[in-house]
Amino acid sequence: MIQQTYEMKASIEDVWEALIDPSIIQKWSGDIAMMSDLVGAKFDL
């Protein structure tokens, strides 16, 4: 098992947005993303 921990100087809300907002994901991942904040929703990253 691999486990990683990250500490970020950001609010919980900002981190959550960075994980679900496709335009923000594209900035940090360098590729297009299709995400949703709904439980069980399909995503493409």
C-alpha cells in the first residue's frame, strides 16, 4: 500500500474546489477533467 500526505496552505473549501472544479483541475493536472460533487457520480480525469 502507498500512502501520501500533503499539507497545503489553503482552506478546506479551496482544496475541495480544486478537486471538483474542472477548470481548476485543468490548471493543476494539465488536462481536461469532467467532475461532479455528487456521491457516486462518474468522472473523467
